[in-house]
Amino acid sequence: MDSILVKGNGPLNGVIPIAGAKNACLTLMPATLLSEEPLTLTNAPRLSDIATMTQLLQSLGAEVASLQDGQVLAMSSHDINNHTADYDIVRKMRASILVLGPMLARDGHAIVSLPGGCAIGARPVDLHLKALEAMGAELDLRDGYVHAKATGGRLKGAVVEFPFVSVGATENALLAATLAKGTTVLKNAAREPEIVDLAQCLRRMGAQIEGEGSNTITIQGVDRLNGATHPVVTDRIELGTYMLLPAICGGEVECLGGRLDLVGAFVERLEEAGVSVVETARGLKVTRKNGRVNAVNVTTEPFPGFPTDLQAQMMALLCTADGVSVLEEKIFENRFMHAPELLRMGAKIDVHGGHATVTGVERLRGARVMATDLRASVSLILAGLAAEGETVVSRVYHLDRGYERVEEKLRGVGAHIERITS
Ligand code: UD1
């Protein structure tokens, strides 16, 4: 298993290109199942999660070609000859459940393995299933699989009110509703930029959708969808992560492709901490010149609130802030697994339920630490760059799920980072 070695440095300066969003790409790829014509995604990120979704779609009979060094995904689902998403692929990645809605909408039947447990909490898929049931799916859960059939062979439009906001359930329902008979209204829908991107792509394919980005999305089902070419939206989590580099190490980093509307709540907290963020013609420029950042309180919420996927990285920054910060995690239980690792680096953190109280220290110290999930792993790299001495982060396969060419990008702004291949 590979590890990453980082050495604490001085200020970081330069530019970092931000990739297309992993989470958008993972919901856009299953959209290929809705049409017999080709769907091409540009600005795709080069990540192991994308390779897993490729493998899943291919197992169903879709053709997926990775072009231009992985930045273009050319897909065609002309011949879907298998309607079972196997446990061996699904267990690697929860987002695999997103093939359920499209397969059911297209052919009226699908069998998809339940994703199973996950390091950041229970993460059930009940809301996905309830939405599809409301649209006329008959579901049978046996042998760890969801066996789904559309009553009468085709899903029907329905009013679906989610009891709380779920990104994945909104996506699955939106994908399915495009080919359902009649109108579907999704209430208390997620408003994340990845949902807006999905709706835009589906509209390019001929879907009739209104209201994405608000909490009510209305979909008028159509009989068929066409092919399309769609650019994947910028990854706001990779963006926020790299915006933290100059915040935590000092210096000035311009994130190419960055947009304020993608990271509004996060930027508010950064500015409160004393970090400057300026919109440029090519992206967002982040600067911290002198002294420690101020302590700030952070509460994770559905978009447009502060994203849970930036909580671990923000905690790394606040470990070095001047004062006491409280982070409240409202999306996932058990999402502070990075805290014990940061403690090994000299941080002062007290976790109590869904809250973590962080008392900033002048300097973190390098240590051997272990990545427990994707965002936790990058938070340890950020902490290592701000620490005195060397930090070795093990289990970096988590990192490769969501950050493309991380060493190359970080070295480009002057970071000392290398991969140790075992
Ligand atoms: C997506 C993102 C993930 C991000 C999360 C929240 C992808 C591939 N992943 O995950 O990176 O952290 O949004 O922004 O896009 N829940 C249920 N039942 C369900 C579905 C969800 O109880 O059927 C719960 C979850 O356990 C969690 C909360 O709802 O507590 C929100 O989860 P959700 O928004 O669905 O997250 P994902 O779509 O899994």
C-alpha cells in the first residue's frame, strides 16, 4: 500500500488547476443508461472512483472509452445486456446505487447490490428506494440485493417529498423521472451544484426539467432521450481543499477554474479566519501573508451551507488557529476520524458527539498517521505541510479515489511531497 511523505514547508505560491467534480461525474456517468445514443463527458477527473464507475457500467453492457488522457469519457449504452450491478463492484463505491434509477427507468427492471457499510456512518439508501417506490417501483430486498421492477413496465411520475435532504436520493430520483410517464415533483430536493450539473446534462439529452438548484425540481417525463456532450462542473471540494494550502502554510495560490458560487459558505469562513479570497479572470486567488488565522466556528449543512466534505480539511487549518473553534457535523455521524490522527501531530481536539472543539496550537509536529477516508486523508496532508518535520500518511488509496495527481499539483506550488510505493 502506498504512503505519502510530506515535509513541513514555508509559504506555498503558484497556480493549481482544479479538475472536474468527482461527485458530479459519478452521477453523470449513469445518465448514459437512459439513452441508446452516445453520451460524452468532457473535463472528467482522473480518479479511481471514475474507473470503478466505468467498470460497473461496462459490466452492464455499456461501452465506456477513456480519451484524451482520461479527461473525456465517451459512453454508449446501446446494448444493455445485464441488469445486475454486482456486489463485488458496488461494495467498492456507494455511488454505484445511482445505476438503479436509470436502469429501472429505461427497461423497467434492475437488480443492484446494497452498498453496505461505510467508514463515515451508516449511510442507508432508504430514501433512494422510497422515491423509486413512489414512482411505481416494486422492490424486493433479498440476498443483499435490491430487486426492482416497474409496475406495468414503466415508472410513473409522482410527488416525492424527501424527509431530509439527500444528494444521492435526489440524483437517483431525478435520473429515473426523466423517462417516467407523467410529471414528477421532487420536494425538499438537494440543491448541490452537482445536481444542477446533472439537470443541465439531462436537459442536453432532451429531458424536461425545471427548478434544479432550488428545493423543488419538476420533471416532465419523455419517451426517449438523445445523446449529448457535456462538460463536468468544477470540483468544489478539490477547489476548497487547495484553497486551504495558502491558508494553512501562508503564501498565495490561484485555483484555476474556481468559482465563488461553488464555495460561498466556505469562503465566508475563510475570510472570517483572516484569509483573503479574490475572484480573478481564471479562478480564485487565496492569500495569507502574516500571522496565524483566527479561530472560527463551522457547521456542516446541505448546500449552500458549509460542505461536510470540507470539514476535515477545515479542521486541519483550525488546529493552527489563534483561539478555540467549534466544528459541528450535521450530515454524517462519526465523521471525525481524522481527529485522533491530528492529535498524533500535536493538535488539541476534543470530540463530543457531533461537535469537535479545536484549540489552536502554534505549530503541529510531523508524525506517522493513517488515512481513514478520502477527505480525512487530504486533511492529514494539509496538516503535514503546516507541521514541523516529516509526516507519513499511510493508506493513501483513499486519496486516489478523489484527488487526481495530488503530488504533481502540490509540488507545482512548492510543496515537499512524495509518494512511497511499497
Ligand atoms: C454525497 C456525496 C458525498 C457527500 C454527501 C453530502 C457523492 C458520490 N457523494 O453522498 O461526498 O459527503 O453527498 O454532501 O456525491 N441518508 C439516509 N438515507 C438515504 C440517503 C442518505 O439516511 O437513503 C443520510 C446519510 O446517511 C447522511 C445524509 O442522509 O446522513 C446525507 O446523505 P446524502 O446527501 O445522501 O449523501 P450521499 O449522496 O451518499
